[in-house]
Amino acid sequence: MGQSASPSISAGIVRMSRLGRFGRFGNQVFQYAFLRLYAAEHGLRYEVPRWVGSDLFGHDDPPVSDMQLPEFFEPESRSILSRIPNPVLNVDISGYFQYHTSYFAPRKDEFRRLFRPLPRWQGPLDNAIQLMRRGGRTLVALHVRRGDYVSKQWFLPPASLYRQWIADNLQNWNDPIVYIATDNLDQVLSEFAGFHPFSNKDINVVIEPFSDYVDYYVLTQADALAISNSSYSFSASMLNCVATHFVRPVLGNPTLVPFDPWNGHVFLTDQKVGEDYYDTVCAAMLDGLVRKDVVDIERTRRELAGNWLGMVDDGLPLLFLGSLGKAQQAAIHAEIFRIEPSSDDVEQYITPTLPFLRAGLESEWAIQSLLAMMLFIAPEDLPLRHDLKRIPQWMLPLYLDYLRNAR
């Protein structure tokens, strides 16, 4: 699906150069939808790099050109682009764009059309879903997220909430089949063993661009859907045209709560969640270092790197002076970069980031890349000249500590 040829060059352009590198799949759905709908609403051209959606949904998008555009970052705490009537032109936009979904509701059909899988993926998936529904069975899908949830914003609701929801509705469903999408399959399947759940292990379909799309597509097709506090499953609920029963966990609530995918908040948080989150990242890093828990350290290292790579220049000093900077200091002092990165880390963080460093510290995204790579690469292996004049004053003391660890 390509962009319409109607907007003229003089109409202006919006670019999203960080699509695919700024958050995971659920975040990318909202980012891409916002860009496409914003450009169409205001008659603008748009540009995006190739991302996983290109192969899943067959979008033939205009690629990122060599034109230099200033960046416009929309922080989560303030929605700007959604509120001003006149469009912001000729900018490279970044952010999460997970507004209250009433913003997207008037263009629900357009939103959904953006995320129709190509026939070569949809056909086998629909066949698998028809087999699960054979005999008129009700397809009940759960998204139970576990692996990387460490704070109030990404709280871990107990499996008992989901089990109770299923038990309370058994009489309303016809011979229900329970499908579980999760990032910790063995553990979560055991928690629902009494319902003989299905999972992607039972679907013999391989989606080459994105293996987790099997789970995602089932969430979009379920007759009843229980999500996590996650953009991944919330966006799937917005694409679900079948279900009449949507529920989600709410922090402190003893039951799952009904919600409207097109009239609700993507995330449910408390007022102090931002600071709580960064404090938790710092605490997790320090605790992992004390216990020498490599798995915990690697997870937190990814969390730290992702935050640096997702922050524009103006926000870096403030973020560095808070809990995230403390976690970075703990990591450098413990020489966390001596832990060998996994192949996934190399693919997700190191390979796409090193070109920014090779271009020099004065180049775009170089400082963000440097902060991230300090967690993965020893000073002697970093592909740049250690020119202290190019290092911002706010991070210079830590950078010097980092250099002292060179061998």
C-alpha cells in the first residue's frame, strides 16, 4: 500500500526516520498509523525507512531521502501534534503517539487497513484459526506478558485474574478454546494447564519477517480478548473486528476490567510512574551487579540502551542527571561492557548503532549511540576517536571513568 500521489512537493513532508528502531512492534503500529493518518489528513508527503511492517503488510512507502530535516520529538507527557490544528511541516518526527484512542476512532477503518497482512501470511494463519474454531468453538485469547515488566507502568497481574475471568464466562462461550500469547511460554502455559491452552506451538505457521506475529494475529481474531498493560496487545484489540468482550488488568483491581479499544488509554499508569520506572531500572541494575546475575544485568542493559537511543538531544542531560544516569554509572564502574553481548543484542543494538559513531561525535544521534555502546563495547573497541572536546560536559566525568577501564 503506497502513499497517494495527490500531495504536491510544496505541500510539505513529514518523516519518521526512527521507525523500527524506537520501541517494539506495538509501539511501531501506533507510530506508523499516526504518521500515515497525519500525512493524509494534512495533504503531506511522508517518508519512512523499511521496517517489519513493510514485509508483513506490503507497504510500498517512500524511503527516507537525503533532505536534511529538523527533528520534532513529542514526549509522552504532552501530546502536541494531535492538538494543534495546523500541521507541522518538513520535520522528522519521533515519539510513541499512543494517545487516548478516541483520537484515532474517527478514522478506525483507515487505521485497520494499514495493518492487513499480505495474503501469503494471512491465508495460513486464517486456516489455523478456522481449525481452532472448528465445530463453532469460541476462540478466547489472552496476552500474558511477563519477561521485561519491572515497574508499576508495566505491572504483572497474576494469572489468577485471567483464570477467574475464563471461569466466570464459561457458560457464555461455546466449548471455548483458550489461546495464550506470552513472552514466557513454558511458565505461563503451566499456570493455565487446567484449561488445556493452545499457543503458537500448536500453529504450524512461520512468519519470516516477525515470528511473534502469529500471536499478534490470533489476538486480532479472537472472539473474546484479555490483554496486558501493553501496546502490543492493545493495538491488536484495535484491529480486532470480531470480539465483543475485551478486558484488561488495572493496577490494584481484583478482577479484569472491560474496556473499549477505541475509547481508552493504551497504558494505565499512576502519576509517579515515570520516576518510579527509572528508579526501578537503577535498582534492578544495582541488584543484578551485586548478585552477579548475568541474565538480569543483560536485561537491564538493554533497557538502559533503549532509553538512550530513544531520547533526543535536548532530553539527554536531564535524563542523565536522574536515576538512569545512576544506573549508567553503576554499569560503567562494574565494567558491564566486559559481558559478551548476545547475538540478539548485536542485531538490535550494536549493528544499527555503530554507523552513528563511525560518522563522528558531532553527527546526529552520536551521543545517544555512545551512551548505549558504552554498555556493550570496551573503550579500546569503540570505533571512534576519543576526542574529549566533543563530549558534552554533563557526561564527561563518566566518560573518563569509562576510558580508564581500557586495557
